[in-house]
Amino acid sequence: SQDERLYQFIPQDPPASLQTLEDRYDFLSARRSPDGREAWLNWALRERSSGAYAGTLEATVYDKGTAIIAYMVFVPHQRRGFAAEACGRLLENLFEDYRVAMIAAEIDTRNAASIALVEALGFERVGFHKDADHFKGASSDEYRYEITERIWAGKRPGY
């Protein structure tokens, strides 16, 4: 989606063209980093009833038994539970199928909706990085959140 609101808290800009987006997804479709040490997992979120695309979900699984996640829900589908359900299922997949010990999320400190989501899923804030990035004319501070399999097992929501 090219809605500027989606890019408010991330350094990327909307894709310049459909070809740019296709090239990015073609690169990611390898599902592994060029050195083979990372698994790149990417999904498109779809609304069950209409089949409309609702967002994206990403995870990078490192060879040290950790992973980091990212997600984007398109504006017309926000505040309807897509991110919560998708991230919950992603955590389940990473802990059960990939056997990771810890999953992280790095979030712009201004992104209240994303912070509320990871905290509801059981993530704990473990770090703060001042001036983590600089984009769109401003500095961006980030929180780092982490969740372990043990914490997830105790808080796992039902779908």
C-alpha cells in the first residue's frame, strides 16, 4: 500500500512503483540471506471474508535460535485484530516449528498501537535506543521488546 500513514514510524518510504515492490519481494522470496545464516519469512495477510490483502508479516530467524519480527496492517484494516492474530500465530510458528528461544521486536517509541500490541502478546520491554534511526527529517528512538517461549506458553491467546 502507498498510504503514507503506514510509513510514519519506519525508515522506508512507500514503494516508488509496482516494479520496485516486485523486485523487493523477488529478493526476499529466496527465504534465506545470501550467506545462508538467516531465514527470511514473509507473509501477506488477507481478510477471510473478502480475500482482500490486509497487510504483511515478516520474521528473520537467526542461526543463534533467536528471531525478530515486523508487521504492517494496511490502513483500512487497522484496529480490527489482524496484527494481534497474525503475530500470535507467528510467535506460535517460530517457537514450535523453528524452536527459537527468544523473539524480539524493535518499535519506534511514538508507535503507541504497536507497543500496545506486543505488550498484550506478552513481550517485555528490555531496551531503549536513543536516536536509533534518522528518517523523514526527524530522529527516531526505539524500544526493544523480547519474549521467550516460556513467557509465550503462559500467555498464549486462543484464536
